[in-house]
Amino acid sequence: MGVNNSSPSGIDGNDDLLRYRSEFPILADNTYLISNSLGAMPREVHAALQGYADTWGSRGVRAWEERWWMLANEVGNEIGGLMGAPTGSVSCHQNVTTCQAVVASCLDFSGRRNKIVYDDLNFPSVMYFWEAQQALGARVHMVPTDDGIHVHTERLLDAIDEETLLVPISHVIFRSAYIQDAAAIIEKAHRVGALVVLDMFHSVGAMPVDVTALDTDFACGGVLKWLCGGPGTGFLYVRPDVAARLKPRLTGWIGHEQPFAFEIGPTRYTNSSYRFMNGTQNIAALEAARPGLKIIREVGVERIRAKSKRQTARIIELASRRGWKINTPVDPEKRAGTVSIDMPNSQGVARELIQRNILVDWRPRAGVRMAPHFYNSDEELESAFVAVDEILRAQAVAR
Ligand SMILES: Cc1ncc(COP(=O)(O)O)c(C=O)c1O
């Protein structure tokens, strides 16, 4: 263990995962509690991006056939391995919003079955996208939350009916870290003939998930948070039997059975994951994504989840002891990796914490969000709360 791993309080004495801290340079001088927003960058990303430049620089156009053309397939399979997806069922895209657009482009809104059902705790970009599809005939039905933390599952299930085409929902709610009852929602959707897109941004890499067991039709997410893969790589899983019957309108030469034949006329879609892709990939982003995926695979999502449950419970305890409202489920089985805390002057406190290199974020109707990952020590949680106490005391004196 290096200096960086030490824990003066001895709380972390048995935490084997702290040995990965040295793989993440930012941890040396920051308390990094913001993996729900942007996971820490693995040191190896320097080499990965250097390798990208070297390949481009020395191999030039040959890089496509030697490495780049199949990169999205390889990265897709690496991500797929963390979510129980069969080989060849995950394609890479820039972000989740684009993934929704690819799904939408497979659908027809002109019939009676044109209802899009989700809850109002969905990620706003996803909601903005589906709102905009109303111009093409989609009918959005949004189910309200009562408390801003939980989704009202019964209400959502009742809203999914014979006219429902698609249910694009978050597996884990970004604002509260509430874990939706995805199995019940998928079961109801399938019973009435609807499809489900599960946004797994806050579950893949943070907890064990299995898209095959869940039987979801689509799943999407990105690598920049819990997978420590940086911006620019989103992913889309399509269940193989569903994929075979879909023809995305958001398509292009990468989705063609023979892209280099440059045929004229209707697309002959490939049966690989590239069926859902369209044009040239962001190779640098794919290269940057790999070191994080490798570490997450090595650490293992079971261990990540076990530690997360313990550390988020400790954050809840530290906040509750101070009398602050927790905007996150207290039941560990319903809670993923983030704790949202409504503390006094929470936006100002978040700003001050960041000034002190304690990285958290603040969101309206959530409060200060703290998101420990496998590389955080218990000590860091304690010292973050000591810092909040100091900030609040200083603010009280200044008043
Ligand atoms: C659940 C969820 N979906 C999607 C996104 C981001 O969407 P995009 O990848 O289109 O930027 C986020 C980002 O915070 C998120 O939390």
C-alpha cells in the first residue's frame, strides 16, 4: 500500500480494493466522491491515447483494418460482459440520447400503439428526446413521482397498456439512486406487447446486472461514470431476437452487410451489433474507455456493490446523525451508488467542498450528491463530513 492508501483511523484496514487507488492519479490529492458524474481516470488512459496517436501516426489508413474497424465490437463485448449480454449484442454510440434516437428510428408511431410510457424521474435528456418525438406521432405518458425519490411502480405498471409501444426508463434513478423494479416493468410491458429500453447508466459497473435474465429488449448507458471510461462512448444492447427484426432508420454504411461494396439502393442490414450503428466511430473515445473497463472487470461488480452498500450506508448514517434529510432510499436493496443529501445551504456547501478538493455535486431537488466508488477509503467519507461541519460553522459565523 502506498501513502495514498493509508487510513489514519484504521477503518479501511481490510479493504483490499484500496490497492487500486494508485491506478487513478486524481486520488492522490482529491477526495473523489463524484463517480456518479465522471469516474476517475485510470492512469493507463495516457498510454491508451498515446497508442491511438502512435497508431494513427505510424500506420495511417492501415489502422482501420489492423485495429480500428473492430474496436467498437471489442469494446461493446467488454461492456456486454459486465451486463450479461451475449457476444455481439452491444453496439457503441456517442451517448445515451443517441441510443434513444437509434431505438426510436426502429419504431412506427403511426398506428394506435404509439404510447411512450415513463416516469418523471427519468434522465431529462431522455425525456426531452421522447417529448420531441410527439411531432412524429408518439404519445408521451409520464407517470409522476410522489416524493422525488421513488418511482410509483404500480402507477407505471397501470400506465403500460395495449397501446404502449415503448417504455424508456432508468434502471437506477439519477437523482435519488433508487433501483427500479425493472423485472416487473419488463414483465408487464411484454404481457401487453410493448418494448422496454432500460437506461443502465447507474447500474452497469456499480452493481451486478443481467440483461438476459431481465429479458429487456434494449439497454443503454455510457462508460464515463461507474465504468471510469471517459466521455464519448455510450452503448446500446439489443436482445438478439428483437435485433433481427428491426431496421433502424438512423443508419448508414457501418450498419450495412457489406460496407465496402458501396452498393446503391436499400440497405442490407448486417446481423452483427453494427446493425445499430451508422457512420465513423469515435476511435479515441473507444481507446480511452478500455483501461477503465479492464479494471472494473478485474475488481468485479460483486465486490464493488458490496463496498458501495457499506459506504453509502455510512454516508446516510453520518448525514442522518446531523439531522439532514436523505433523498435516497435507506433500504440498501433499493439503493445504488449515490447518496443525495439535503443539507443546509447545500449548493453553497458543494461549492466550498469542491474548493477544498472534495469533489461532489449538487442537483436541484436532490441536494449534495456523494458517490463513493471502489477506490474510496472510509476515511475520506469521515473527512468529507468534517469538512462540511467546518464549512457550515464558518458560514454561521459570517452571517
Ligand atoms: C440515467 C442517465 N441517463 C443518461 C445520462 C446522460 O445522457 P447522455 O449520455 O445522452 O449525455 C445520464 C447522465 O448523467 C444519466 O444519469
